[in-house]
Amino acid sequence: MVDVTPGAVESIPAAEVADVELYHPHSWITKYVFSQDAKIIAIQYSCTALAIGLVALVLSWLMRLQLGFPGVFSFIDVDSYYQFITMHGMIMVIYLITAIFLGGFGNYLIPLMLGARDMVFPYVNMLSYWIYLLAVLVLVASYFAPGGPTGAGWTLYPPQAILSGTPGREWGIILMLTSLGLFIIGFTMGGLNYVVTVLQGRARGMTLMRMPLTVWGIFTATVLALLAFPALLVAAIMMLFDRLLGTSFFMPSLVEMGEQLSYGGGSPILFQHLFWFFGHPEVYIVALPAFGIVSDLISTHARKNIFGYRMMVWAIVAIGALSFVVWAHHMYVSGMNPYFGFFFAFTTLIIAIPTAIKVYNWVLTLWRGDIHLTIPMLFALGFIVTFVNGGLTGLFLGNVVVDVPLSDTMFVVAHFHMVMGVAPILVIFGAIYHWYPKITGRMLNDAMGQFHFWVTFVGAYLIFFPMHYLGLLGVPRRYYEMGETAFIPESATSLNHFITIAALIVGFAQLVFLFNLFWSLKKGKEAGSNPWRATTLEWQTQHTPPRHGNFGEELPVVYRWAYDYSVPGAAEDFVPQNRPPAARAT
Amino acid sequence: MGAIILFVAVIAAIVAWWLARQKLTSKPWLEEGVIGEVPGVAASPTSQAKVGLGVFLAVVGSLFVLLISAYSMRMQAPDWRSLPVPDLLWLNTAILVLSSIALQWAQVAAKHGQTRRGQLDDVKIGLLAGAAFALMFLVGQVLVWRQLTAAGYLLATNPANAFFYLMAGLHALHLCGGLVALGRTAAKVWQEGHRPDWISGRIRLSVGLCAAYWHFLLFVWLIVLSMLTGWVEDVLVICGRLFS
């Protein structure tokens, strides 16, 4: 069954620390603040992302308060409502989920899982975080600028984004575009690191096909991001030109308040093309790392090798490639050649194939597994269900004729929150519960974790399932209030009350999670080096938490793939990747 | 968006070619022990830096190709009025070519310097000439912008102008970044000046990376220039006829 190369084990010389040049910190500042250690950078990225995510959470509460109880809260006016929507969307998609998956988990897991000492360009990696932090600060600064943050919607469509009447037209939009530009520059620095580390920094024996799927997911997502983010950068720069220098890249000639503006001939559709050329890969930039992490969580906590590893890898790559030719399905109602609509509907629906392969493989991995319902596993299972739900409504919206009536209704809001909001965030939580013991040396509190999972998971369904129904009723999205309409029944209003209350409760559960993060830092149970009895290299480090340089004196040598769980005849139900074949009891 | 789709297709082809050589059809669950080619040891800082630059150039390439896509979409509108091409622009292009040649020369000298003595001066001259030509190019570009502005081709008067200033400006910005890297490389070379025997691999690498980046920026500039002169327009018209 097993091919063992005779003599392979003896012929490998050990790699000493000396043959790798590492930057050694000299002071507290260079060790914990301006650190070049990918693990510290990962923690900095994650904490910043969670902090700004908390702002987005509060914004969603405020939005829901307005939708559930219109007119009750006098401090929410039309302008501030649009500012809530815009900032909530942008923060969640870019500054929280993208940043935590790639900057957080990417930085922490890529070097450790691949058996590397650090990222290949540690200095650039450090710059990446500080530019990201600057981007976040510029974004937050728009709250303190005259006119407040922009209220253009997270898609920032021109011409309305830079016309008077849109909140934040003075400073908000400028700061938003600047912040996005900074984010992209910072991300490019980090992304170069992630890609080159995967390509060039792997330990000996770590072939591509032995990499954990987490690394495959983050790697492919980073490649997508490196190619797609420039589209947003170009769009942001061009819109800044339009706003500040009076060019007309995106601005058609128009009359505002009875006054002819100096703009003329620009194409708002051009912006939409550029935006969605970034925007659709963005969906997979957050989904692919989630796919990868969930595969590892399921395999580890079901004590069973991942089903169809090769198919999983191929599916990740195929989804990544396809994600570049579907962007215009966000523009069905913008007006386009019907043949284009047909083409983009076709490519969109094709993505269901590799995605379905992944779902089948997760389910088949669970089948007859020794399932441990730990908190990470609960979140992973929650992800599968939620992702399937969100994906199925994607089949509705991917078809032009179905999309046209549903476009701009709450159905779309429900769809994308399920598929790229709730689903990846469940994975982020699962991953934090899974790797927190490695990062801090202590387990997160289980009771608080159970509370957090059940309230979040059930609550998310209570929030977003009714929204599908609202959308089918025709309740439009982005509306400050419904007013008097003939087609929206009374039941929609009571449903909105319900959703708002559920949202407040789910938000509260996240505060419990944050408390747990701090509480367990000191009071959590000692984790030991490998509490989940996992095979991948990050659990085989000499110290927990791993020190600078990750692996002590010798770098690990990899002898097997990442999923040797419950191998027949093995002494334990897992065989670490760095255990030589000879050491296995037969 | 045709240009960017083509660009992504090229990148995808490169990735596919590379993946095809990675034994993607192997069955890792059956393979134990150290098999085949062992990665990790072979990856020296040299290849890491080269791969890093390659990936970075792909990102920068995608940025410019997206601008070109936007340009070609916008160009078809009836209000498009192309800019005249000032003579100075041709001189600038020639200077940028010279800058690339100088760095190429430095790179060749650095390569020879591994086996031959006395090449360090050639490297220094190449780097200095490359930097000087690049600075001249930047000054020349500013002069071109001033000429065009003086002639009434303001940024906001026509989208053709806006695109030209934007693309030329971004190109110049990337060249400025390149000059920073070139400055760091030069600092390394001058540090090694007291050991004139052989040129270290570190220097050869830095000089090589600078030269590659310069050639890339020259290529980008030639494309921007060809769009400005309308060659691309002609090609697009021909393509349009072929497809219709």
C-alpha cells in the first residue's frame, strides 16, 4: 500500500538555524511593535481587524434599529443610515474578513504549516501591517471629517458617490478611496510574501500535494487578490481624479439642482466593470481560505483523512480561475448585451460544479468519521450548512431572468450575507477556537464557546432566513424606510421587528466571544502543544506558543501528507507530517 | 475588458504550466517518506527574490492592463479627442531606452565580475548612467506635461488627456520607486568597493533585479506611447473589423 523509499530517511541532513538569516529583535519595540515575526504580525492584523469589525457590528445594530423601528430613533436620519450601510459593508468585506483571512491566518499559518522559519521578506511583511493600520485609521478618520463618512453604498457607484446630496461628499469619499488605495498597497506587500513563501519557503519533503488545504486556500485566494485588487485601485484613483481634479472618467454630463456640471462623457458602467472585476474575485478571496480551513477542521475533528484531497485542490484552483470570468453577473440590471448576460450566467452557474465537489467531499469526510463535536467542529458544520444555503440562492440570482425581479431586494441581502458574510465568519470563529491554543498556549473557555456558537448560528438564520421572504415580497434593499406602499404587507413590518431583535442578540453573543478571548488568555485551561492531536506541522513545534524562528534548532522534514488520521495499524489515531515512516508502529 | 481578460488568461496559462509540473496527479495519501525532488533546500534567497519580483511585476502589469482596458472602452466614445505627440516625448523614450541599456550593461558586468576581476567599476558606471538617464526621463516627462498644459491640453478637458496624464503619471511613479531600489543597490555596490576582487552574488542579484524592473517599465512605457500615438487605435479598429 505504502511506498517507502528505502534509505530516504538517513540521507537527509538536518537544516540548522545558521543557514537561515533571521532578523533578531533587539528591544521590546522591535519584538512586539515593529516586529518582523510573521506570528506577531498575524496577531496585530487579527486584533486590528477584530477591532474595526466591532465598529461594523455596531453599525449593523444601528441599521437594524432603523429598519425594525423606523422613526423611533431620532439620531438616525437618512444620511447617517446610508453612512451605516456603506461603512458596515466596506469594513466587513475588506477591513475585517479579507484582512483577517490573509493578513491574520495567512501570516500565522503559512510559515508554520509549511515548516518555514518565517515569511521570505519579513521587513516587507511588517510594512504591510503598518500600511493596513494606516488604511484603517484613514477610514476611521472619515467619522471625524466634516460631513462624516461617505454614504455611497459599499459599491461606491458613480456618479452619485461624488455628487452633492450623497452624505460624505466633501471628505468621506476622498478618505474612503485613499484608505482603499492604502489597503491595496499594504495588501500587495503581504500578498507577495504569502505567494513567494508558498512557492519557495516550504520545508524539505513538503511537496505542493502535501500542503494542508488551508495553505492551498490562502495561497489561491492571495493570487486572486493580487490580480483583482489592482482593478479596485485603478477605479479608486480614477474616481479620486474625478472628484478632486475635475476629470470625467466616470462622470457623464449631468444637471444638478438645475445647474449644468462641468463633467461630461464619462462612463459609470466603466466603473462598474472595474469594481466588479475586483468585486467578484473578492467573494472567493474570502471563500477560498474558508474552504481550506474548514477542510482541515473537519478532517482533524472527525479523525478521518479528507475525502478526495486531489479533487479539493483542483476545485480550489478551478474556482479561482473561474472567478475572473463572472464579474458581470453583478450588472444584469445595468444594461448589457443579452448575449453577455447569457455568457455570464453560464460561467456563474459553472462554478457550482467545483463548489459542489467540495461540499460532497466535506460530507463524505464526515461520513463514518469519529466526529468530536468540539467548538471548531460545530462552527465548521455550521459553515457547510450555511454555505450550501447561501450557494443555492446564488443559483437563483445567477440566472438573468430570475435576477432581474429580485435585484435590489432584500433577497440579495440575504443571499450575500449567508454566502460571504455568515459562512466565512463562522469559519473565522472556528479557526480562532482551533488555533487559539497554539497562539496563546491556553484553550478558549468551552461553555462560553458553546453559548457563542449556538446563539450565533441559530441567530444568523433567524436574521437572514426571513430576509429571503422579505425579498420575495418585493421589499427593496438600501431603503431608509418603506413608507406607505401597497405591495408590502403588515407582516413585513413585524418580521423586521423580529430580525432586529435577533440581530441585537447575535451581536451580544459576539461580545461574549471577545470577553472569552481576553479571559482565556490568563484563566484558560493549559493546552499543551497539540490539544487536538492534529498532524500538521504547526502543532509539532518545540514550544507553544512557537518562538521566533518557529521550530527551534532543526527545521522539520516532511514525510507524509497532512491527513494521516486513523491510519490502520498506527499506534495513535494520527501521524504527524514530520514523523518518519520507520517510527510508525506496524 | 478584453485586454485584462487576455492578461489574466496569460497568467492562468503560466500558472497552469507551472502546476502541471508539480505532480498534481500524485496520490499523497499513498506516498510516505521523502519522495522525488525535495523542495525547500534548493530555494535560495536568490530565487526567492526573483520569484518575488516576478509576482510583483504581474501585479503591476495587471494595474496597467486594467488602465488599458478602461482606455480602450472609453476611447470608442464620440467625444474622444486624441492628444498630439510632442517631439520631446520621442527624445524621452530614447532616454528611457538608454537607461535600460545602461542597467543591462551593469548586469552583464556584474555577471562577468563573478569570474573576472575589475568589473566593479563597470557596474558602477552602468548604475550611475542608468540612474542619470532615468532622472532625465522623469524631468523630460514633466516638461512634456508642461508643454501639453501650455498648449491647452488640460487634464480635465478631454478624457484622452486624463488617461494620458494618469498613465504617464503612474508610470513615472513606478520609475521613482525603481530609483529608490536602484539607490539601495548602488549603496551596496559602493560598500563593497574596498573589496574589488570578485563581485558577490548579492550584488549581482540586486543589479539583475533592477535591470529586469527597468526593462519591464520600458515595455510598459512603449505600450502607453503606442496608445497615445494611435497605433493601438488602428489595431483595435482592425481587430473590430476582423470580428464583425
